[in-house]
Amino acid sequence: NLDRTIRGGDIQFKSDWVDATVFGGEVKWYEFVDNQSENTYEEREINDELFGGHIGFSLMNFAEIDLNYVSGTIYDFIRSTEVEEDFQTYSGSVEMNGLFNGYIDFYAEYGKLMWDDDDVFGYEAEDGEALYSSLTGYLGDFTIFAEYKDYDYWDYRYGRPPTADREDEASEIDDIKGFRVKLDYYSIATDTLIYFSYGSFDNQGHPDSLGNVS
């Protein structure tokens, strides 16, 4: 029930080698609470505030560097009382394609989440970090892909990373680390793709983690 549409505005600038965006506004959504004791549903309107910006650089037609910043105030309810929490996120990424005469692609990103309060919505929360990197190699009909990810306390309303494994596995996608390798073989003659994939991921071992997933 979370609509992440920002009702506000942005300013954008683009050129051959740089693009930049500054944005800000309000995110309006509704929380539905089941009051079992009264057999009723309560609809709560929540209005979060987000502000931020992005700047990206294109270098020599093969490398991209991106920097991002977001600051926000998010709201919730504790025992029917509205409370607010402020946070900031910083992130950066680098992407290089076509290295070594087109045989290698590389990508890496890092993010930092910082809460202004140590007790977020009534419970102690740590600042979060997110690290992801991948390397792709192209050898004729074969493609080799390797990735590593390390998400630690990366849990907030507007920062959900993609799952690191099958959706039906018991892993905490915002509190996980590990790697995956994948080998693809594609036959043009028969239009057939054959692949092998192996991944091993561990939750960070915090008290509320669910355990190891491979």
C-alpha cells in the first residue's frame, strides 16, 4: 500500500558528459490498521517529505560515475500517536563497459544510510551500509557473471534492495552478504540458452536475522 510517487518538482540539467537533478516534495500514502478488538479498520494518512539530488558523469564513452544524496522525514504511528524520523542517504556508483577490447564489464556501488535518532520509531536502529559489485566477461558464446553484495541494516521505507536469491528463500534482503556466479552458453543455431548458477548468502548475524541461505 505504499505509493512512492513524489508530489513536488525537480530541476534537471543535461549535457554530453554530465547530467544533474535536484528534486523535492511530499510522498502521500495510507496505512490501514486492523483494530481486531473493535472489528474495524482504521485508515491513516501519512505524508513523508523527501529532498535530494543526483549528478552523473560520462567519461571517455566507457565509464559512468553517479553520486546521489537524499534527505527525508518519514512518519509513522506508535500507539495511535504520529511520530517522525529524519534520515539521510549518500550513494555512489561506477560503471565501466567494454574493457579489454569489449570482453569485460564492471559495476560497483556503495551507499550509506544515517538516522538522526538512535531510537527509530521506538526501537534502537543502526546506521546502514550497502555494497554491491559485479563483473561480467564475454568469451564467444559464453558469458560469465559474478556478483558480490553486502547489505547491513539497509532497511528504510525508500531503500529496498533487490533480492539476492530466490524469493521463496528465507533471507533478509536488506541485511545480507554473499556472492553469486553464473555461466551462460547461448547457441545461435538452435536459439538455446543453457546456464549454471551458484550463490551463497548469509544474513549478517544480527539478533533478528533468519539464518544462512545458499
